[in-house]
Amino acid sequence: MRSEDTPFHGGPLDGRVLPVLVGPTGQPPKYYRVPVPDPEGGEPTVLVYRRVQAARSRRLGLHLGWRYEYEPEGAAATGLKWPWTRPGRPGR
């Protein structure tokens, strides 16, 4: 598998650049979860980082890579998104 050096912003990994595995399309995952073990042996804490666009080129506005930003409240569980479902339907 191929990896890409990706910078992290915010949270405990602020300023670090880590190799992240990319998928078949060449993009890193949308969310990067880092389990941190509890020193007392309890449940590990999971740090969540969200992928955002790093920069755009000045002239053509092309995409210039990815970076991860810290999500203090964690990733929202979205579930499956089918094209025929509407968001926020009451009664379901």
C-alpha cells in the first residue's frame, strides 16, 4: 500500500507529520482515529482528526493536498447515505 506524509493541526498531534495510508483513489481516509491507552488500564481514549483541504493553487485553484484537523467532540456517526433518502425525516 502507498502512504502519504500528512500534517496534523490541533490537539495532541499538533505540528506532526505522519505517514497515512491512502486508498485506491489516492486519498487518505476522511477521519483518522488515534487510540491512546489509559495509563490505569481502562478504556483507551480515541482522538479523532478530520481530513480537510490543505491549500489551493493561486492561479487555477487546484487542490494541493490534505491535512488533518483535530475534532475535540469526535466524529459524528452518519451511517449509510442512500441517494433516495432525505435527511432529517421525522418519524423514522
